[in-house]
Amino acid sequence: MAKSLRDCSKILIGAGEIMQYLKCNKDLMKTFLESGMPANKIRGRWYAHIDNIDRFFQVVTRTQAELSARINLSDGDINEDGNGNKKQNK
């Protein structure tokens, strides 16, 4: 007997399943959604994919030091033109 799509997927259906996965209440889920957590309400029911939620939290829980290291924008970078040449101050 073939498994249904629901058995094979990582899709959370309904706000209850999403909140259970996140171990949060309705107010905290609303905060996560306002912060950009990937979930959609379709025909009155919430849907989310576990992998998308996990990626969202990997990004939003990075430390400021990790984010600063990734950006690594120096004063010298600000003075470059689009071709990497230093602009002359007049």
C-alpha cells in the first residue's frame, strides 16, 4: 500500500501543528510570523514546511558577531567605486 503525501512530507498543517513543532503559544507564533517566518494561510488553514522553518531560525538566531563577520564592510569599501577603484576626495 502506498504512503500518502502527508505521511512522506515535512509539511505542518494547521496552526496547532506549527505551534507544537515550535513549542510555542499563539502569541509567540504571531511574533514569528511578523518576523518573516515562512508559513502561509490557505483557505483558512496554516501550512508550513519544516525545512523552511528550520532555515528561518538558523538565520534569525545568528549572533551579531556572526552577522558582522559575514558583512565585513570597511571604511575602505565605502570609498570604492563600482570597479574597486578608490574614489578621490576633492
